[in-house]
Amino acid sequence: MGSATASGATATAGPALLEVTDLVKHYRVRSGGSMARSGPLRAVDGVSFRVAAGETLGLVGESGGGKTTVGLSVLRLIQPSGGSVTFEGRDVLAAGRTEMKALRQRMQIVFQDPIGALDPRKSVGDSVAEGLRIQGLAFRSQSRQRAVEVLDRVGLTAAQARSLPHELSGGQLQRVGIARALALDPRLVVCDEPVSALDVSIQAQIINLLLDLQAERGLAYLFIAHDLALVRHISDRVAVMYLGRIVESAPAGELFDNPAHPYTRALLSAVPTDHPAAARQRIVLRGEIPSATAPQRGCPFAPRCPDAMAKCSEETPEFKEVAPGRWAACFLND
């Protein structure tokens, strides 16, 4: 785990399966009764990272920080405003319709709300088989058999394959979502808050299933979540986002044991511990979160940072290597 660009792309142990460079997604917004045009909403503002085959990169941060927008932009389910996305050496953002269809077979997503991603009028088996037919990988009878096989692998029966979505529990529906992604034999799966709507016991089952499938198939995951305990369990490396930017990136163990950015330290201070004697002192962030549409000057975290210095409000810290394989955007590391 070596070098990175100044914008935050951390090198992986092997060749990059996915490489994202200076990814930007801005939205035009209007404000006021006169419908006057305001500045752009910077949902993602120059994000870079790499993911190797078989690796899990955890992407964490508060709600509204841009994590899901990154995941959707990588798959081009929304069109980025700028930057580049390369998957298996191919330029995702420049791909035409035919090439993008082929790429989507290799890049899949598991959504946070599985029932919202399923057609309520179709059996879950037909929903899993649908991607195979769209990609031309199997005829109807073959796709149904393949769907049953994949559903079996994620712990669902052939009888459940005939069920409608409303007949299954939340945990079973998330297994269906994973099966839909696996049916096309992808190399990369974006997991967008895949267990946040489930109770704790079911969360553990789904995380263990994802780990087992990764070991079997060599899958790479971009694992988007706000639950840091889950992220630590599943991730090889972790990138922390704040207001559309990555502010710290490091191997998971190192980031959790010795965070280099004040925002990361504040997030970790809120994570419950198993032993009361080991409880951390909670860091309470005060101040207002800057508007994502307002012109930015200085460090975007400065208004809330307990360690802010005068220069933090005037200059933007460079995202740079602060230790071997560890990157952060904070003047405290100077």
C-alpha cells in the first residue's frame, strides 16, 4: 500500500481494478423566490481512490457527505460532472451504450433499500433472472435455473424464489439484492449501506455472507456505510469523506488505531466499545456545517474542528502522505 495523488487516490497492494481520479459531481440549484441561480451544490468535489481485485475499500462519513453519490457516479448510474473512472483499464465515463452494457455486467450494486429496488409484481427469482436476460447471458428457462442457484448460495430456497418481495423479511430481501448482483458474475460490487436498515443479528449474517462470497469469487467491494464498527470488520482500507472530499485514507487497522484527521477522531469517539473501561472520550463537534453551495475558503472542517488554527480558515490543507500508506488533509500533520 504505497503512494497516492494529491487529490487522494491511495495505491493498493495489487494492480488497480477500479481507479477514480478527481471525481466531481456538482448540481445546479436555484434559491429564493425570484428563482435566482445560486452556486453549484458540490456533492462530490475531487475524490480519488483505487481498489484492487479482491479488496474492500470502506467509504465512511456523515449522511450528506457524498458517499452514495460517489458510488452511483462510479457505476455511471448518475453522470459525473468531471474527473475520470477507469475499470479494468477501460474508461467508464467515455463508454458508449454497448460498452457500458458490457461494463455493467462486471460492476454491480447492492442498494440500501432492497424492496425499493425490486418490482413488487415480479417474483424475486424473476428479478434475479432479469439481468441475465437483459445481458443476453441466458434464455428464460436457463436464467430461472441460474437465479435459483444464486439464491441458494445466498441462503434462500427454491420455494422462496417464487415469492413476491412483500412476502420476505428485510434480511431475506437483502440476500435477494446480493443475489441479483452476483448473478452476472461481477468483479466489483458497490455496497451502498447494505445493512443499515436491518437489525444487528441480521447485519452480522449479511456481512459474513459478503465476506464468504468475496473469498470464493475474488470480489472487490466499495463498501459505503456510516457504521464504523462494520466498516472496520469488512474493510482492508478506509477512506473518510467530509463535504464531498476525502479527508483521510489508510489501512483499516491503522486508521482506527491512530486516526490522523480531527474529523476521523470525532467519528471514532462515537463508536460504542465492548468494554466500558476502554470507552473513549466523546468528541462533540460544535459549530455549523458549511453550506455545500457556498464558496469555500480554507479547510471545510475548520468551523467545527476542535483543533482549528488561524490558517485553517484561510488555506486549504493539501491531501498528502503523513506516514507510509497513510494520507490526510490536515495542517496538524505538518
